Amino acid sequence: MAAIEVSHLTKRFGALTAVDDISFAVQSGETFGVLGPNGAGKTTTLEMIEGLTPPTAGQIHVEGIDVRKNPAAVKAIIGVQLQASSFFDKLTVAELIVTFAALYNRRVNVDRMLADVQLTEKAGNTAKELSGGQRQRLSIAAALVNDPKVLFLDEPTTGLDPQARRNLWELIQQIKQSGKTVVLTTHYMEEAEILCDRIAIMDHARIIALDSPAGLLAASGIGSRIEFKASGSVQENTFGQLAGVVGLERNNGSFCAITSDSQATLDALFALARGGAVKLEELAVRRATLEDVFLKLTGHQLRE
Amino acid sequence: MYCLYVLTVVSMKMFVRNRQAMFFTLFFPLLFLLIFGYMNFDAPLRLHIGLVTHHPDAPTDRFLGQIRSMDVFRIHQGALKDELSALGAGNRAAVLDVPDDLLTPAGRSDPKTLTAYTNAAEPTASQAVLSILDQLVDKTSLAAAHARSLFVIQPKSVSVHQTRYIEFLLPGVIAMAVMQMSVFSVAHVFAIYKEKGILKRLMATPMRPIQFVSANIITRLIIAMVQTFLFLWIGLRMFHTHVAGAYWLLTVCVILGSVIFLGLGFTISAVSKTNESVPVIANLVVMPMLFLGNVFFSASNMPAILAGVAKYLPLTFFADALRAVMTEGAGVWSIVRQLVGMTVWSVAMVGLATVTFRFQERQNA
């Protein structure tokens, strides 16, 4: 049985359609990523599954329970981290864990919960006194107090520095290893690639692709990205029309050609250089990322 | 039940740890109580008299002794120049310049002169001093002439319990403190919880909103009782007030009063668009009640239209009920008007809060 089944889910806010007839299933024990730019409908989708926002249309089942019919039963078996994680200012970290457990009528071993998210030394501090990364870990601890079957993380690493982000990735991987189903949203492709078994790419309220990271790369037909610096008389969009190129990023004389055929693209680029039209510097060929897939699928970048 | 218990305990902790809330809950009303209490508006009238003497002879000294022994006078002795400047500064009702040989043996035709300087700007005080002195002169003259009084006045005082100002003030301050605490703490805290998304986070758990609201209400009812009994105790210890009526009836009044203002607090937090507008709206509602609600003075002396409005304010019912129980020992039937008034208000406010207050913003689905 799938942990989550969503079919024909739609949410409209007045004239705005935030989520437009999406369907997908998340398998038990899977880490499932919902990836997309801001405003794509990721958060609304999650909140409908969590029972926080009533859908306009469609069906949602979590662990076989219909969310619309029995939201309380679903809430009891899921853990939720919301995008803006704020807590009661005047309570300590330890008190917050006790409080959250009480919301499920549970008593938990606070020390162990805090140790799991490396916040043992912060037990007596208030949430205000924590760093961004510590606060997100507290938020995850609060989402785990009921030992949930499914954990929802809404942009868990947004706004964190690279070190804190890596720490959080480790924590999420630990949770994943404990067998829980994890659903997370992100607009970092790298994050989705590292953490997720499967990824749904959302843009403009719809799911435009859904596969494993490798599957998405393979299906997109793009193999690699060719990064180079070039100066010369050639028009910039000439690079976009080279053989095999499916997308081009430019940034102050630096270019990145996303290509489905690196051999052909390189040949064409060298041909230009030999003809004297451009002078090439700093040439590098890398494996394509999901970022490139997104660019190819949507024609725009994930983050502006 | 465990959930409600923990939520109540933590909401109590949060309240006590919030310095601002503690200030307005306890310190601020206490300040009012002490300042107005010690101003002592009902101290007996005292006339400050400047007495200028030099080396009075024995009869004159006896006369001065009589002046000094009068309760109504507060005597300041000094040089004429100093006392006159004190009079000029408004610190004396009169200055008496007494010659050393004021009382000379009877039979002398020309009486000596005692000069009484008074403040023309204070005719009432001057009149009082002069008429008391006149009586004293008459009495002394009669005594000197060995004449008998034609009749005597026998005073018989009937003891009437005179309400002291502190007895009026204390129930008013308690009502004010409970109102301020209930309205502001709820309105402010819930607006913040909503704005910061804390309520939404709570809604992602199986907790029902009623549990969270109940925990917050229980906390504030407990705090209202703490306020009431703390201020009663302070009144008892520092101002020798007493509670004539039943404590259980006082408790009923405090609970009814809190419920009204908690309802108002939830309503204000619901109608405030932002957290910043909460104190503005709350003050708009609360301030007029502070002046019209029989807290510091009775609204019955106000213009008829204000007094008419004041009669039906929830704070008026609340303060009057507390006052009647505390000072008059009123029972349920004597304050039935206030109790009915408070009940109607609490039903109305709780109803309004239920209609307006939402845990989550309503979404147009």
C-alpha cells in the first residue's frame, strides 16, 4: 500500500489556481521530493495532504485514511514541519518538546529526542536563542514527537548556510534510514538529488515530471553541461544554436551550454575557436544536474 | 486531559515569564492602588496656622495653649516675616500675630489687638479660622467676667459607617486589573500566535482548538484570582480594609468579569488585521471604561448622558458588584442587577468571540 495517494487534487483561491489537478503516489519508506520555484504550489499541496488546507477538489489518502473525511486520524500519524517554523518565545527547547508531545497525548524521552537532533546542550535555551540550523533541527524534533509514519518537511534548508544545510541533510538521511516515509519540498536541485528517491517537479500548479533523479536526467536527454569563458566577435546566442545544445545560461562572459550531445557541442565550439571568431578560456565539462533538467523542461531557471 | 494539563501549565509559564504582561497585571494596578491610596483623599480637614509670639505673659500663654490644643489647627510657630511669606505661598490659612500681654486684667477699657492675617484668595479657610477664634474670644471673655453660659450643647454622635476612599478604590482597582489582564494578554498573545504561524503549526497536530483556547482561559482565570486576592491582601495589610461579604460571591464576580473581558480580548485579536493594531483597538475600548467604569471615582456625578452610558458598561457592573460585596457585605440578592448585567455581557462577548475568532484564516475554497 502506498503511504500517500493523491488523485486529481486541485486548490483554487478565488481566481488563482494554486494546485491544478495533480495526481501522484508516495511509496512507504520512500523519500519523495516536491521540487519547484516559489509559487509553484508545493506548500499548498503539502498543506492539503496534512489536513491544514481543504482541497477544492480531488482525493487524498495517507496510510489508507481519507484526509478529507478524517483529518484528525491523519494528523495523529504524520509529523509536520512548516515553512516558517516559529515557536512560543517564552518556552525552552525541552519544554517545547514536552508541549508538542502533549498535543498527541504522549510523554516522550526529551533527552533522547534532543540528542537525536544534536540539541542536547540547548535544552534550556529558548527557540529565539537558536541559530537557523538549530531551529530547523528543533522543528524536526517537534515533528517527530509522535513517532510519525510520514514526515513532511517544507523547505527545510531554505535560508541556511551551506554547513547547516549539510548537517540537516545528514539528519534527514538518518530519519530516512529509520524507515519513515519522508516528503519534502525544496527549490534546491542538489538537495533533491542527494536526498530523494523520487522527485516530482512542479511548475505553475502542475507536476511536469516525476521520476527518480537518474530517471529525470535520462529522460531529459541531456548528458552534460559545458562551462566556458569566451570573448570575441561572435553573437552570444550563437552558442545556444550549437549542435546538441538544449539550454544556455550566460553570466558576464561566462557561459554554460546544457547539451544532449557533448561531443557534437564541443566539436562545434572548437570549430568556432579555430576560425578565430572566439577565444576560449576555462573550459569545463560536467555531468548535467536536475537544475539543467528544470531549465530544459520549463525554459526558465529554478531561482531568479 | 494530559494535553489540556500540559497546555495550561505552559501557558501559565509563558504568562509569568512575560515581563510586560506581569507589569500590566500586577505592578501597574498596584501603583494605582498605592498612589491613590496614600493620597488619602478623606483625611480630616486641618487648618495650618502661623503663630507669631515673643515672650507671652502667663494668661496669654494659657490662651495660646487653648489654640494649640485645637485638633482642627496645625500650628506653625515662627517669625512674622517667615510666616507671612508662608501665607503668601498658600501654606497657611492664617497667621496670628499675638502681643505678649494680650490678656490683661479685666476692667481695662481698651482691649489689646491680635492681628490675624488671612489669605484673601481662600475665603473659606479664612472664615473658618476667624469664626473659631471668635468663639475662643467669647469663651475667654465670659470666663474672665465670671459669667455663666446661658445654655450648653450636648453633642451626641451616632456612628455611621463612613466609606473611606480606599474602600471605594480597592474594588475598582481589582476590576481594572482583571480587565486589563484579560483583554490585553489574550488579544496580544493570540495575535502573535496567529501572525507567527504558531496556531497553524498546532493545527497540524490532532489537538483541537478548544483545548488550546481552554488552557489559555483557565490560565487567565487563575491569574485573575491571584490578582484579586493579592490586592485584597495588600488592602488588608496596608490600608486596613476588610471584606464584609462572602469570598465565594467575590470569586463568582471575578470569574464572570474575566469571562467578559477574555471574550473581548479574543474578539479584538480576531478583528485586528495586524499584531500592531491590537493595542490601539484594545485601548480604544478599554480607556473610556477606565474613566466611566466607577474605578477611581463614581460616574454618577458626570453629565447625565455619560452617567447613563456608564451604568451599563461591563466594568461598572463588575466594579460595583465587587464594591458592594466588599464594603457592604452584599449578598446575591443585593447585587442581582450587577450579576444579571455581567451575565448578559459575558454571553454577548463570548458569542462575539466565537463568531469572529478563527484559529486559521478562513480560506475561500
